[in-house]
Amino acid sequence: MDYIVLISAVIIGAGIAYFFQNNSKFSKRLLMFSAGLLLAITVLDMFPLLFQSGETNAGIWIIIGVGTQLLLEGLSKGIEHGHLHSSNDHTHNVIPLSVMLGLFIHSFLEGTPLEVHHHHMHTHEVHEPHLHSSNILWALSIHKVSETIVLSTFLFSLNIKKIFAVSILILFAVSAPIGAFFGSFLAPNVYPKILGIVAGIFLHISSVIIFESNEKHSLDWQKLLLVFSGMFLGFLIS
């Protein structure tokens, strides 16, 4: 079920980019909503689960996650938070491999906490971790739709064969499920560390989306409403 939802999110995002090419307003609004939801799930679900796990260096792993995302953005050029910085090194007929590599690693890491319940199947904690992973799944999927819209729009703008663009989108679609599959084999003492790293990644991404959208530091009620709506949904399902 988790894998189907994640792959469907990429299909929906790619479809929006292909059939509705003037999608910038929609993708920005969806991005703001997903940022609020991601932030809420990170603070209300992932942080408590992490600190209740008994991991003594929980804060350090969160910081490592933030640092990891900063490094990945050096490769991916910011697709994760809704835009791709232009570069003179990229021509219109060349696929920037560093962008794809950074994005795939980012997506892989995002998927790793989703199979947490496998670590607790023989304990009294079986229901609660599964609930947390479900919340992460839906927040991640909404974010992945907006992420895919940006990636697809970029790929479709390149002078490359469609088969190459579709192949990249397929690889991107399966990267998070592969991460989730990998996460199902993590030892119980390793999982909190991975959860801390992913929580740091989510914290950084959601913060960047929210603050980058208000470069003029003016009060934008529409953006505030979208962010708070995402936060409120996160509060309801947490």
C-alpha cells in the first residue's frame, strides 16, 4: 500500500506537469500546503517518536539530517523545495546527472521511516509506530506531487527524448519505495538514527519552502492560510 501511494504521487505530479503546463500557481500553492503538513508531522509525530525511543543523541541526528539536506541541495539545485536554480553549466539537451543523483538520494532517504512497524511487530508498540508511519506517508506523498511537478516541468523543457524523461521519472518514482523497503530491514537500534536524519531533512525542507516564499517579508494571507491549513491537517492526524 505504501509503495502504491508513493508511486501514484509521482504519476499524478508528472500528469499535472504534462497536461497542465501552466501549473506554477497550483504547484506553489500545493508546495506551501505540503510544507505546513510536513512541518507539523515532523514536530508532532517524528520528534516525539524519536525522543521516546531512548536514542541519547537524537538532537545530533536531526542536525546531521539538516546538514545532509544542505549537501544534497548542492547536487539537486533545490527541486525538493519547489524550484530549480538555473546553471550555465547545463544545456538544453543535457540531463544534469548531479541534479538527478541528489534528488534520488533525497527521495530514498525520505522513504526509509515508512516501514517502522516491522521493527515493533513483537512488542506492544506495534500500532503506534504504524500510525506514525502512515502520517509520514501521506505528508510525504503530497510533498512528492509538488516535487514531481517541478522535476517533470524541468525534464520536459529539455531537448531530450521522451523515453529518457520518462525513465528518469520512473527511477524517481521507485526511489522512495526502495528506501522504504530498505528501512524494513533496519535494526531497532539503527532506526531512531535514520528517523532523526529524515526528521532533520523534513525540518529543513519545510522551513526553506515557508521562508523562501516570503522573500519580501510581507504579509501574504493566502500563503499563511495554505501553511496553517497544512499544519492543522497535521495536527488532526497526529
